[in-house]
Amino acid sequence: MTDPGDVSTVDRLPGRRGQVTRQKLLDAATGLLESSTYRDLKVVDIARDAGTSPATFYQYFADVEDAVLAIADEMASNVGPDLASRIVGRTWSGEDAWQASLDIADGFIELWDRDRPVLRVIDLATDEGDARFRNVRTRLLGAPAEAFVEVLQSRDPSASRSVALSDAGVLVSMLAHVAAHRDGLEQWGARGTDLRSSMARVVFTTMTGQSVPDSF
């Protein structure tokens, strides 16, 4: 039986206890995505791992997809600004620019290492035409892309916005793709440290217009 304290009976929005229950459900779903495919995830399994009932699950989410969308949305809200903060406000010259480039590469690598199961769902649902997940991916990658555009235009105000958008789009696509397929690239023979340096080198060259000095 659902505890009436879990959800506000006035506006049906989660109260304090309800927020705890909702988070337990999201944590359970996230954990199950580590070992189950998105399509195999079931409400009864999520509820069991969260220590509650399917009836309680449906007080917070319409279905499994709704819960996974909430996980993805929260991740994008947190990660997008973090990636952008590694770009804006940095010194884009000399050794500082190289360190900034490494930090950006690390941000993308850490994201995929930490949230790979959720990111796989976002990509799958987006490729299937789900506009909700496409919007999440746009917010997630749009934040660092806009940050790149801001820096590129500030460094060369005479350059067209189209060029800045193109450079930013290529950078974000490269960083996301390499981070997503790092395991496969390492199995192919590329070392993780070299992949990180290669990602940073592309960022450095695009952002500064210079090659990375050997001294770095």
C-alpha cells in the first residue's frame, strides 16, 4: 500500500518524502540500466530495487520511458553547464590553452565513463525519432557547443557566426564520438592516454589556430 506521505495530496507534486521516493526509483532505474537493456527494463524490477511497489512507481512516472527520460533530463541539466564551464572563462593562449583542452577532453571522457548506459538510451531513442530524447541530447551537447562559439567569436569578432558554429559543431561531435567509442578504439590498439591527447590537440588547434608546441 502506498504511504500517503510519499506524495502531496494537495497538488500531487512530490513532498519531501515523495522526493526521496522518486529519487530512489530513479537510482534503481539507473542501476538496472547497467545490466539491462532499455527495452528490457520493467516497472516491477525498478520498484523492487527501490524497495517500493509498482503502484508507487506510477504515482511518479507514466512508464519506464518516462522515468528514463527524467534521468536523462537531470543528467543534461547538470552535465551540460559543467562541460561549458570548462570552455568559457579559460585562457585560450599558450600552455593555459593546452590545459583547458585537456580538461575538456577529460570532461567528455568522464561523462561517457560515468553515464554510458543513459547516454546509450538517449542516442537510441533519438535515432528512433523520439523528439523528447532529441531535445535532451541537444541541451546536453548544445551547452558546450555554444560555449565554443562564444570563445571563438570573442577571439575573432570578424569571423562569421556560421564558421564558429561549424567549428563548434565539429569539436563537440568529435569529442562525444571518441568518448563514446573509446573502449573500441583501445581494443583496436590506441592507448587511452594518446586518445585523450589527440582529442585535446584537435581542440587546441581549432581554438587557437596553432599547432601544439612540443614543449607542452
